[in-house]
Amino acid sequence: GLQAPHLDVSVFARGLLHRLVMRIYFSDEAEANTEDPVLSALPDDDARSTIIAQSDDAGGYTLDIRLQGDGETVFFAV
């Protein structure tokens, strides 16, 4: 099926042997996000919320990437 607008992102950091791969979706694409097969495959709304950037008043987006702990960002095995 069609995929919602998103960015494919690789995260590199000290202490990581391999890159982490994630997607960033956009909060103002709610209808497309609902139909996206990759986003829909995540187990629950909490997991999905870790990769949906929120639009801000300046016309941009905000997303915190958390490598571990509460609200840890969903990463994909590729």
C-alpha cells in the first residue's frame, strides 16, 4: 500500500557499533499515518508516538529521539 510522508533517518552515536534506523512521520498527516503499513504494524499508540514529529508554531516540526528509557524511540532492524 501507499506510505505516509516520512523521513528515513540513520542515527550514529558514540558507543553504538551499528547505526540505528528510524522513520519520522508528521502529525499533520493523520489520515495518511493511519493507513501507513509500517506505522500500523507498531504494537500501540505509545510506540507510534515516538516517531511522529509534532508541528510547531514556526512551521517546523519537533521530535525527541530517545536512545533508551521511558519513551524510547522505535528503531527498525534493517
